[in-house]
Amino acid sequence: MTSRIVIAGGSLAGARAAEGARDGGFEGDIVMVEPAGTLPVIDRPQLSKSFLLETSPAKPLSMRPGVAEGLSWRRNRASQLDLATQTIELEDGERLRFDGLIVATGAQPRLIPELERFSNVAYLRDDADATELRAALGRARSIAIIGGGVLGCELAATCRTLNKQVAVVDSIDGLMLRSLGPAGSELLRGLHARKGVSLHLGNPVAHYHGQGRVSALELTDGTHIEADLVIVAVGAVPCTGWLSGAGLTLDDGLVCHDTLVAAGTDVVLGAGDVVRFGGTRAAGGVRVEHWTNASQQGQRAGRNLAALLRGDSAAPFHEVPYFWSDQFEWKIKMFGQWSENSVRQPESTTDAFVVTYHALDGHPIGVMAVNASSSLLRWRSVITAAHPAS
């Protein structure tokens, strides 16, 4: 019988997993299960920026020639996993046998229950959300964005570029604080303030006013923010419900070892936003929701599964974290980790600089580059030398 890999999830991590499996020498059947109406699915980074600005259409993920053509697609969603029989059941009742399974089901927006009764509330995760949001932006004048992370900041920049009144609200006193640390966050706060974004940080929402539609947000300090449209960007919840009861370890994500093999099995691997990598939260495991991480983990998961199926060992995933974000005229690129010990270094042009982050002994562990790609490459080489990638 021909060996079969099933990939649950056809977004970025799933697509790269298929490529990785072929790169790893797997010649059997690959079945990809993905409920999206467009296959391959739309590449998401553009959805919060150029698509909303109507400067470019939504574009599908690219897959290497020969890989997509060799896949068998199921436009459906996985509903249950049975490890004993090595099968997954789809929502339409079909059961798929597998020799190896890659879980790449991603994550869905974290909802705010108090907002469910209002019609002028938007979330952004896929192209359908983006199409609805673009239409809503055409009607709205004042926009409240709940969440000051990467997505919230990108949406704020996009909305201000469209000349909307924009307020950003977050319980955390900083923009992209978890991603950039205090130094980078403070610089980003200055950019958004200069561009006219009204910032309410460290001051969460206490109450939502309105009948049928949100009319205003009341913050804990009594501030009222009027809004025609509320956009929620408070993180994402990994899509692991279909894995419940299967014998895997779930802890705000599918817990995987450093080889991306899921804890509790040797035939299931994970990749992308759904994965908690390196153990449970108590053990220091992390879940990363960045495009590059999904791409790299997908490739490694595919290669590792191909190796395991032919009896070889799996290689650890040790890539240094990297992400980028375009906001106003800033092209922000972050490589490595941030720390409290940081140094800002200006570039030759006024709108370019780097912030380097250092360990206690002084060696660099991360760099944030703004409009400074060449400097990022230099620092990237230094940081990678101390943390070799897989």
C-alpha cells in the first residue's frame, strides 16, 4: 500500500509542509484538508495593509511547481483524530487513513464575548474577513481598534492612511510590547502618535455603549471613545478542538518537541500558529504567530515526517525568530529576541535606524531594523553565529 501523509490545514504552514515532505524524499500520496473556498489559500500579510488600501488584490500562496499538482485536496475541515487507527474524520463524515499526519490548522481570532451583540464589529483572519472589513472602512469615519499588537498596529496605520479617525486601546501600556520590548515599543508609540493615532494604552475597556451597534467605548479611567466601527485584534486561539480526546498534549496549542513531533505520538507533527513548541507553558514552551515561523516550521515538519517514515531520525527546529511589519513609512524587521539592554543606532538617513538587544554579558541576541535592511543582514549574521539555525 502506498504511504500517505495527511496535512490538516492548507494555509502557509501546510503548504510549506507539503514542499518539505517532497524535499525530504517522500514519494507517496499527500492529502491536504482545507476548508477555505480558494485553494491554494490567500497569503495573509497583505490583508491588513495593501488589500485594505486597495493598492493590490488578494493573492494566493505560491507553491513550488510540481508540488501543488501532486496533492489531493479535500475542501473540508478535520473534525476528529483517532491515533489508534491512524485516521482523521472530516466534517462530512469521510475518514482518511494516514501513515503520518501534520497538524497545521492554525488559529482563529480571539473573540470578545461582550461584543457579540453588536453588528459594527470586525475581526481579521482571512480574505473573507478582509473583504468585509474593506467595505466597512468605506462607510466608517471613526474607528476603535482593540489591541496594540502587530495586527492592531498595522490596522491603525492602514486606517490613518485612509484618513480615518483612529483610536487604539490596549490593557498593556505599549505598542507591540511583547514583540519589540520596551525600547522598540516606545519608538513605535511615537510614530503612531505623530501620525494622529489616539493611543489609550494601559487603559482597557470597561463598558461598550450602543443598541445593536457600538456607539462608544468607555475605558476604565472614564474616557469615552466614539466609534462607527470597532476592530478587534487581541490575539488568536489555536484550532485544536478537533484534537481533544486523541491522546495528544494540548496547552493553548498542540505541544510539540523540538523536532515538531507532537508529544504523545511518533506519527503526528505540528507546524505554524497551532504549535506550542518546546513543551507546555509551564515548561517554557512558546507559540509563535508570525509568517516566517509558519513557513519554516512547515518546511521542517514536512522534512522530518519524510525522514521518520523511511526510518531516519528527525532534526530539531532551531530557527532564530524573525518577523516584519509595514506601518506608515516604517519597514520594521525584527530578528532574534529583545531584552531590556538595548542600544539605538542611527543610520545615514533620518528615517532609518536599528535597535540592538544584548544579553547581560553584552553579546547581541536581537535586532530591530527600521528602513535598514542592509544593517539587519549584518547583525543577523552575528546573531545567527551564536544561535545556529537548523
